[in-house]
Amino acid sequence: RAAHATPFFVPQVPLPRDHEHADARARGDPVRVRRVRAHAPSRVEAWIREDAGGEVPENHHHACVCADDTASTSRRAHLASVALAPLAAALVVTAVPPPALADTECTECSNSNSSLAPGDVPFQQSVSGARFADLRVGDGAKPLPGQTVVIEWVGYTAGYQAKKIENSRETDTPFVFVVGAGTAIPAFEEAVLEMKQGGFRRIEIPGELEEKLAYSRDKSQRYTVGPEPSTFGGKRTLDFVLDNKTLKDFNRTLLFDIRLSNIRK
């Protein structure tokens, strides 16, 4: 027989039983035992299984699949696919993602009211554009212009990675200033006038209003008002947000939690 006619799969022919062999030998007939390789595993079967989605077709077990023809054809197809793989990869059009919102516009990125969780206290926006939320109303007196107030504070770069600037309780450096004297950032001056002693208030300064309501972009004038971070790390964190020209306006949004701990007479 020709080599290409050797089958991997042949019809399942029952093997002769032992007593039939003995009867044939007794009659002097030649005994020919046909080897049946039913559903023998092979590389061809593996490729067929892949083409069939992981399953061998029902009629596959009884089909005569010639080894050399199928193997050579499959090998040629496989080699062709390998050779064409770089070309196919080069022709794949990489999907370009749409520009991020931060790279175009973000009208609500400076406003925490747009992402409040259940139970959060909403901010109230003042005429100046600053936003305030009373976390706890104090039970003492309100400060008057000309009075000295003692403020405990913690600040965050809310618009950029929400890094902590400083916590005055950790550094034991409360911010002390005279109301109306111009030594505090405008957002603090405005917030304190509406507080009572012992109260907690959260201040959000939108990034687009940061220079108006907080610190100057001019480094020589920046800390003529307070609170000024007392640690090197705190000052570096704040300066980075204010000085980095690659950031968007909303990235400069600042958030402060303050407590009016005392009013000095």
C-alpha cells in the first residue's frame, strides 16, 4: 500500500475470538488478525479538535483520515499562520481610548457635592465661591472682628491624590490669628465668622478659586497669610500642587477641617 493511505482512524472491526482462531488453524486456514486502532490519539486529532471548537465531530470516529495527507496539509496551514502572524499583528488597528475627562474639561471635579455618599453633610456655597459644611455646631460664642481666635486644622490636597498637608494636633501648632487683620487666608476668615466656639467646619476651596480664597502663586508672597505648614513635608506637599504648571485648575482644590477651639479676649 502507498504510505499516504495508512489511516489514523479505521472502522471498528471486531477482533476474532480465540476459539475462532483455533477452528481456523484446525482446518488449515491462514489466520489473519487485523489490528484496529480505533480513535488513536494523534496530532491530527488535536488540530481537528481545535477546529471543531474543542470537540471531535460525531462522524469523525468512523472517518478514514489519511495520516500523511492530513498531517502535511495541517502542517502547511500551521506554518502559514505562523509566517503571517507578524503581518497580521502589524495590521491590527489599536483602538485609541477617548480622552480622559481630566484632559478635556471637568466642571464638577472641584465640587465634593457631586460625589457625596449617604450620610455625608453637603457643602453650602457662599457668595465668594468657598464651600462650607458644619460637621458639628459649637455651643460657644461667635468671634468678632478684632478678636484673636485659636484654630486647630488639618489640610488636604483634595484635588490631587488627597495628600495630607498637615494636622496641627500632631504638630501641636494651632493657627492663631486676629479676625479681620488679613493674616489668614480669606476662606478661613469667612468660615470663622460664622462659627461658634467648639464647632467643627469643613472648608472646600475650589481649585479655580484657590489663589483668590487661599494662597498666592507667588512663592515670595504665599505665606504672608496662614495657616503655614510647620513641617518640611507639609510645605512641600502644598507647594507642589500650587507650583506644578502641568496640573489642571481642579487639581488645586484644597480641603480643610477646622475647629474653633478658643476665642481670646
